[in-house]
Amino acid sequence: MAIGPGIYDEFCTAVREHTGAAAVILIVIQGNRGGGFSCQAPLEIQFALPKILRTLAESIEIDLARPPQ
């Protein structure tokens, strides 16, 4: 994970403040500034991120493997 603000950091801040979230992870793919990643989270959540992201990836794979209804 990159240290310091990313190119979309102000959007990450806006989402975090608007939602009152403890943490926000923003991944932008082919955005108008290119691709980027921004994370604003307390240290304890940052340490949990690898597990959180693995669980999310597994869930996405399971959902995509299901036949359309």
C-alpha cells in the first residue's frame, strides 16, 4: 500500500466524511486521472486489510461463478 495521499485522495476523504465511516478504500480503474488507490483507515484496520480484501475477492469470485438467474 502506498504511503501518503493518492491522486483520488480528496474523493476518499469526501466519501469517508459523508458516510461517517471509520475507513474507506477507494480503487479507481481507468478514471479521468488514470488508475489509483486511496485508503484512509486507522492503523488497526490497515493491519486487517489483507484479510478483508482476500475475503472480498473470494466473495466476488463466488458471485461471478454463479450462473445468471
